Amino acid sequence: MGGRNETGHNGYTQPLLDGLEAATPEETALDNCLVLSRPAYTDTGTKHEWTCAVHAQPSLFQPETDTVFLASATNEVAVTARRKSLKPGDRVALTGVVTCQTIDFPNGETQTINCIVLTHAPHMTARAKRLSTTVFEQNRHK
């Protein structure tokens, strides 16, 4: 008992699943991304999630890239991404799996959401100028 395609109990046959492997997703590198929004991080105790909106802009090696992405990460990659302390205006390089979702609205409009699920933490290439938010620092420079 236990071989492939053997007749089991009640005369049923287990079909072969040889050609039905899931396609492995292709990893994409986006080298010139501008952070558009402050990243959101949630920690439920068992799962860590990190999301951020970025604009992948054209670069020397990727001149055709000009798309807004919703970048996301989970668990270890999310914790590492949070430690980068990204702010709007920073430039990062992202590596992950790109997916596109199209949403059809009842009024006939369609919207495409481009997502990238990070496989590695973001690599900071340039930092935007950090402004102090404390009242003491703001009054000191006047």
C-alpha cells in the first residue's frame, strides 16, 4: 500500500500531480525608490508587519521604471526595515516580489495597485534632511 496511482480504499485512484508545481515568483530589484509616506509598523506579538508607499523612479539601469508601489514586509524583514527609520524623501533600493492587483469599481472605473513584498530589508541610498520636532530645537535656531 502507498504507491502512486494505486487503488486505495473504496476503489478510488490518486491522480498524479507532477505538472502542477507552483511557479516560483521572480525577485525584482528597484534601485531608485523615493519614500512617499511614513512607514507603518504593527506588531501583534506573533507577527510583525511593515508597509510603506514608494515611487520607483527611472535610473540609469532601469530607465523604463516609473511606478508607485506599496512596499510590505513581514517578520524578520519587517523588524529590520523598521530599524532603518525611513522618512518621506529618503531614497532606498528595494528587492522583492512584484505583484499587480486590479480593482473594478461599480461605476466602471478600474484601479491598479502595484505591490512589492520585500525579501530583503530596504537599503538606504540617500537620507532626506531631518528636521527637529522639539520646541527647544526650533527656538534655538531663531
